[in-house]
Amino acid sequence: MKIDQNLVNTLEEIKDPGELMAELFRLFGNRAAIGTSGQWTGVALIDMVIRAGITKPNVFTVDTLRLFPETYDLMRELERKYNIKIKKVVPNFETVSKMVRDHGEMIFFNSKAKQEYCCKIRKVDPNNRILDNLDVWIAGLRADQSNSRSRKKRLDIIQHKQQDGIVRPLLKVTPLIKWTEEKVKDYTRTYHVPVHKLLEIERDGWHYASLGCIICTTPIGPQETRRAGRWRWFNYALNDDQKECGLHLERTDK
Ligand code: SF4
């Protein structure tokens, strides 16, 4: 199946997110996959596609080896409830060892560049390895997460650079891009979808709005922006748009 604008135009006609994903899995089989870090939208996507008739959707998560215990618990719970296997993609051990040898365990405190380097080694590179075997990457982004995410399309042809250097089109799909967080939460409650335990905690207005690795993720206070809890030590200098791990940045290798 060719990844081109004709395909996008056809898929644009399918408004229901579950039906859209089901059609993608029917068309592409295991060349399509849902990538999730276990936040509200990702778990809702898994439930939706299974309800739409795809009993064994291809699902993966990037395990940076620094995730919260609650994240691992959630993945196990999702696997049990839906009788699926979630592929865990880990970073290359030698590359991580070299990074730690060269810069220490807590490299991300030093500078934005080093945080991005750590995210590249632990998240972006493993994610790219998975994309090498995919034509369709389904992600749980929402427009209300940040300004940069508000500009994302529901169906977007991106250029993926494989490890062998070949650049080819890949369809990135964000079925719930227009959904608000409240709407996604309502969905998970209605359909009893397992959710990340940390996302359910709220104390005096403090709560987790976005989850990543331990240490790099903290709860946000009532007056703080959504991504203020990510790499909090950069808040004096960076806004939410500047605080990305690199997974969903515009690709420049076009
Ligand atoms: S979130 Fe922190 S620990 Fe995780 S990959 Fe990025 S910089 Fe490294």
C-alpha cells in the first residue's frame, strides 16, 4: 500500500478513531502499530481499536530503563485485560553505557543539549528502530498538550530515515488529536480502561499532567503549565513548546 495523499484523503473520510485504526490494521497488518507511553490517550487508543474488531493490535512502548514502576505495572495490566503483548523497545546497551561513562548517570541536569542527547539515546533512537519496520505509526498526541502539538495533523505523511540511511514516507496517525483531556478521561471511565496510577493522583491541585522518566518527571502545581513538571529545572528558561523529548518534533530529514 502506497503512503501518499490519495491514501490520506481516503482515510480522512473515517471519522471514528477506532474505525480509523481498525482500517489501518486491516490495510497494513503488523506494518501498523500503536506507540504508547501509557498516558490517557494511548490506553484509550488500545481499547478503541480492540472494540473496533482488531483483537491483536500491534502495540509498542519505549522502555527507557528509567520508567516509573507504575508504568511497568500499567503495561502488564493492559496486557492482561486485553490479552495482548506490548512490545518493549529498549535502548542500545552499549550506547547507554558509553553515555553514562562519558557524562555520568544524571546527564540531563547539565544542559538542554545533554537532556536531548539522553532522550535521543534512550527514547528517540529505539523508537526509530521500531519505525524501520512500520508504515503506519499511531500515536496518542492531543492538540491541547502544547502549542506545537496543536498544529499536528490527524493524518500526516512524515519522512522516516531508516538506520540504513534510506528515507521513505511513513504515515503518522494521531486519531485523538482533537480530543480534550477531559473527553479522553471520560472515555476511559466509561469503558473501564486501565489507566496509569500516577495520573489519578491529585493533592491540593498538584497532579501529574505528563509522564516520562523518573527524576525528569514531577507533578505540576495548580498554576503551572502542562509540561512544567517535565525537566522542571529548565523552567526558568524554557516554555512548554521547548520541552520535548524529540519523539514528536517535526522531522528535518525530509
Ligand atoms: S526523560 Fe530524562 S532520563 Fe528519560 S531519556 Fe529523557 S533525559 Fe533521559
